[in-house]
Amino acid sequence: MADKFDVIVIGAGPGGYVAAIRAAQMGLKAACIEKWIGKEGNVVHGGTCLNVGCIPSKALLEASHKFVEAKHDFDDMGIQAGDVSMDVTKMMARKDKIVKNLTGGISGLFKANGVTAIEGTGKVVSGKQVEVTDNDGNTTTYDADNIVIAAGSVPVEIPPTPLTEGLIVDSTGALEFTETPKRLGVIGAGIIGLELGSVWNRLGSEVTVLEAMDSFLPMVDTTVAKETQKLLKKQGLDIKLGARVTGSETNGEEVIVKYTDSNGEQEMTFDKLIVCVGRRPYTKGVIADGVSIELDERGFIFVDDQCRTNVPGVYAIGDCVRGPMLAHKASEEGIMVADIIAGHKAEMNYDTIPSVIYTYPEVAWVGMTEQDAKAKGIEVKTGTFPFAASGRAMANNATEGSAKIIADAETDRILGMHIVGQHAGEMIAQGVIAMEFGSSAEDLALTCYAHPTMSEAVHEAALAVDGHAIHMANRKSVNNSVSNNEAPPFKGGANFRLCLNPQRSKERGWPVLLRPFL
């Protein structure tokens, strides 16, 4: 008879393996099921993120960026690098080595934490049972008091561009090119499309991005999106908006793509085509017929704010449930669910999940955009600081981009932060922490930042919210800003953990709104 577990997790991606490890740390008997077969023919952990997503793509982005720096930017710094070339085969081997090290590391973490790794395909057959089919077709049924579905997602395919071996590929195939294509087409100007397009553009491809929507990066603040589009165009990415792909055909080693735009029917020929139009939840076959776990019309599993499904004891996290398809969102949900199963109170703030596009410069954001606030009827004030005015950015040869903070006009509470620039993905954590603790723009403005740093742009943006920026001319009059000794009433409530700096609020007689950590 198979072992019984307190928790069985289906899927060992960034949500699943974290949930299993956390559950084991909480004293629960935990198992994690995974079916992913690696290049060497064995089951590997890490899911899409480690195997064909976040990690390998960042390895290629970093290598290709260093190549561009060596080829075009070193001379300006006095470095004579000579004739620089890229060995694509070696670059790919390095990428594969990183992936192997990290996926193997998860297996080690499972052993260190006492998590049982089960190889095979998991299927929920009841609220307390999971059936696992191994690679030989043998099935074993495991009992569990709790089940966590963390099955992840897969790339969306579209009828006009059916995938073909090595010619029309999805994001996974784009990570396996053995040489740089001369003409590369990318369908979709989202995060994945821009990142993969950037890699091969840097290595010499003529890259054309076809985006069906008329707006560029609509999820990003408008001003930041426009700045990003301008920078990517300057680098050589030809981004065509309002270009709806209608069909494709292969001709030997070429692919002909047909699309329509404002000028009517168009046609382009590429050596490779990458289809990056989004991802869909991988839930088919994960839930047996007759198990009443609710799914929506797109295959997402219905869950509440704490990732409970409608079946008691069954949870679902990550890409197969609502919310952004981000590895860190899945990981935090995994921790929350494990804590809940262990009997602790836990919650997750979905308003402070950051997003990053790892182009160069990077684009990062958290919280509301100005357009979001306007749609909700919230009056805001903003502060923006360009990296062109940053001493560290000048020293780094990284003066492109800016940092922007959006704050509530009445309360000064930070509602969003948007950054385009070098290391934006690292700097956005300041906005996440500030928003998590309900900080005001003034809280950041009164914080001491190290000099010289790229992060000083965030400090100056916070100062600029009320017209107090030091290292640029302010558009707002200081006389119209909020006095340091007076503040409008704060609209705190149950959704705030901490509103404003408590000591500063106490000294000034402002209301301090606290909520205990759960």
C-alpha cells in the first residue's frame, strides 16, 4: 500500500516545489510529483521557470547584453576589446549548465527538507487521493489529507502559425537555436516576445515584432511604455502595432507570414518565427472526470483569496489559477498555502506583486498605473526622475530611462512605482516594500539613500512627487506641496498593514494605522 501524506503537491515548478518544502518545514509529511523529462532523459524539477523559462532566457539575455557591451560600449570606456564575436553553441551550453545546476539543486533541497519526490504524472481522483502514472505506464494511488495543484502553464498556439520543427517555434524552441537567424519574426510584443527578440537582435538578427494590439505594453504606465518602445526601436527592434497575423506558410528554410494592419494585407518572410502570444493553464488531465473541482472556460481553476478550490482540502496555485503568470507569485502562493495547511493564518497581498521585463534597459513595475488610478476615480500626484541626471548612471554608461512614483493626491500613500533603466528589476523591490507597509511618498523622500547608486533615482522621484527633487528642476512649486508639519487625513482601513512611518506619524500627531501581522 502506498504511503499516506499530509500534503501532496502536483508539479515541481516555482510554486509546487516551494509549497512542498515549506510544508515539510512546518512539520508536515510532504510529497511532490513531477513528470518533466530533462535533456538527459531523467525527471527534473523546476518546471517551466528553471527549464525553459525565466532562468535559461536570463542566461541568454545576460550573455547577449555583454556581447553588445563588448562590441559597442567598451571603446567609450577606454577598453580595447578588438574583434568581438559570439559562439552561440558555447552560449547555449552555458545556459544548459545553469539549468542543470539549479534543477539538481531542488532535488537536493527536497532531500534536505524531507520532501518525498515522486516521478510521474499526477491526477486528482478524489479530494483525498492522487493517482500517479510513471513513465512505464504503471499507476499508484496515494492518499493525502491535502492536495496542492501546481501544474503550471504552457505556451498558447494559434491556428495561423502552427508550430513546425525548428522553423515556427514557441518560446521553448527559441531557447534552442543553434545559430543566429538573419531574419527573425516574433508574434507578440509581451514580456516573452520582447525578451527573446532582444536576445537575437543583439546577436545580429533583423527582428520584427508583430503585435495585434494597437497599444504597446498596456499593463505598464503609459509614459514608461512610450519610453521603452522608443528605446527598443533605437536598438533595432521593429515593433509593428495593430498587426494581426492571419496566416503563414513554409517555403524550404523560410516562413512567410501574412498579417493585416491599418494599410491592409501585408506579408513578410523570415528565417525563423517565434510565437509568443501568451500562456494557458495546464489543467487538462490533472483532474479526473467526476472530481467536482471548478474550472472556468479558459481552464483556470477557481480559487478564493487563499487558493482554496471548491473541494475541501484541495488547493491550486501559480499559473493554473487567476492572477499574473509569474514565478514569484506562484512561490508566495505556495508558502501561503503550506502555512494554512499547517494551521497558521496566512495571506498574500496581490496588489504588491512586481513585474519585470528583462530587456535592456529593464522595465519593472508594481501597483497602479496612472491610467488605472484614473479609471478608479483616484486623484494622484506623480514624481519622475531621469537616469540621465544620475551620477551613478553616467558612470555606468546607463543613462537611459527613468523612475516614476504614483501617490494618492490626498493621502500621499504610494500606489505604484514604474522604472525603466539598468537594474530596474532589482530597484522595484523598494516600491514593493514601501507599498506592502503602506508608506507615503514622503517616507521614501525622507529616507537616506547611499550615494552614488542607481536607486537614488527612486529617492529623487519620491522627492519630486511634491516638487522637492534636488538634482533636477521641479515642475511643481514647492509652495504647493504638502507641509512637513501638516498632512491630510489618512484613508487607512483594513487593507493596510502599516500606514506611514509610525514614529514620524506619532511625532507629528498624524493617525497611525496598524494591523497585526497574521
